[in-house]
Amino acid sequence: MVTIYDIAAQAGVSAMTVSRVINNTGKISDKTRAKVKRIMEQLGYVPNQTARSLVLHQTRILFLLITDINNPFYTTLARGAEDAANKNGFRLLFGNSDENLDKEDEYITTILMTRADGVLIAPAGDPSLPHLETLRRHKVPFVLLDREVPGIECDVVLGDSKEGGRRLAQHLAARGHRRIALINGSPSVSSARLRLQGYQEAMKLSDLPGEEGYVYETSFGPQSDLSGIEAWLDGMSLLPTAIVAGNNVLAVEVIRVLRKRGISVPDEVSLVCFDDLGPYSEVDPFLTVFAQQAYQFGYMGMQMLIERIQDREGSGPWKKIVLPGELIIRRSVANLPDGNSEDRSAD
């Protein structure tokens, strides 16, 4: 096995100089650095990452823990996080909790075992607090994405969920819809609570009554209850003319349920949602959405995390970034100019 002493002997420098080149520390001329790197490549030298981490107290490994890898919002977010990590010389490991607290807990253990330098995490919800406290107890820096958790102060990157909920519902009201329903994530998730608040505010501003049973709460991720969505719609004596979906995953499930019942979007029920459908939206732009800056969530969150890692004492107070979204109007909303529509029962 090639060692730094073999490289030093062939390059005519000290082992300390070779070590400084490997770890990118100290003052070394560009000529010497290039020579050492060339000999490293010729000899096929591979740095001992474990030994380096013990010396530098860093593994150069970061962890991204998200809640639903199948959601285009999170895949785009992951791209942004990876780009920022690579730009700064870090490797990135991924985990997917599926909005499941037990699975999230297992990943926290994995993060500690791998001695990751920091974590970018979209928490499953408010009950994630003990997991975040575990990271803090072990002095692992972290930044929250998309969701806040009451009881923990930290850096966080959020979207404007309340504004999005308000604008989506107001868009429907402006198109003449009076019976507007909301299918949303769990109330234990901060973004879901804010989207509900925005929806309620829009209904009030538009002088629309909140119909009983028109708000349904499930999960944002793959564990959303499809049978529950079906029962919710089947239990309505009068279908809404429009539905606001708390995210794109729920919007797709609503479309499936409606089509199963022979109900078309938007001819019979209009639909809008949070977050775009990623590359799929370019093939057939259909859904009207409140699009969030998914890539920037990941990129900016990773930059904030690396700043904390590199200067833990001098990074200043906790930072909270709220990224604005954009209402993108497409073909999933029908116009009801007079504010009335033919009543249609759920069955």
C-alpha cells in the first residue's frame, strides 16, 4: 500500500508537505502542490479517510434526510443540496423517512454512526423534536428544510406556505368557485398548518362559507390514506367545484380518485396544488400550482449548514429564510363566471 512517505521520497519533499497537500492546509507553492498531486496519481495513492477525519475532526460527509424521495419537490431539492455540497468539497449521503418517525429515528442513528459533519433535514413533523435534540446533544449541526419544529431553535429554509394557500384559494374564488375544499397534510406538520391558515384567510376575504367536511387532513407523503380520500369524497352530499391540494402528491391522488368515479378535471371539479410536478409538468403543463423554489431550498440550506460547520462559534444568530413562491396558472381550473354551477352529488 502506497503511503505518504513513498510520495514524499519520490517528490523530494517532506511527509508533512504531502500531508498538507492532501488536507489542503498550510502554505505550499503551486508548483510543489502540482508535483505532489501528479506523483499521487502515478502511484495510485488513495487517502485514508478514517485517519484524515481523526486528525481534522471532520469526515467531509454531510447527510440529507427528506420525507418523500418520490416527490419531485424533494428530488429537485436534493439536486440543489448535492450541487452545493460538491462545490464545497463535501460528499452527500441521502435518507428518506417516508414521513415515518421510526424510520427517521433510525436515520438519526445512522448519521451519528457515520460521524457526518452535519445534517440537512426535512423533519417528519412536530414529534421530530427528540431526534433534533439528539443531534444537538451530539453536537451535530443541522438545518431544517420546509418545516419548523416547535421547541428547537436552529437555521431553517422555508417556503411561504400561508401565502401559497391564500393565493391558490383566492385564484379559485376569482374564477367564480364558491364551494372550495382543501386536502392537506397532517396538522403536526408546520407547513400544513400554514397552508390551512392561508386557505381559511382566503375563504374569509372572499366571503365564502367554510362548508362542513370540506377540509381533509392526511399525510403529505407516500403514507397518505388513499382509501380515506375516497371516503372523504364519497361522504360529501355535494361535491366541491374546486379543490386545493396541499402538495403535488395529494393532487395526483385526488385526480386518480375523481377519474375512478368518472369525474373529470377541470370540467366537473377544478384542482390546484402546492409544488410543481418537476420534469413531468413540461410534457403536459396541466395543473395550476403554487411553485416553490425547490432547488434553492436545497442549495441555500446546504450553504447555511456548511457555514455552521466551518465556523461554529462565529456564525452568528440562527437564520430563517423564507423563499417566495410563484402562482403558475394552467388548465386545471374551469371558469364559473356567475359563481354558480350545476350541483353534483358525490355519487
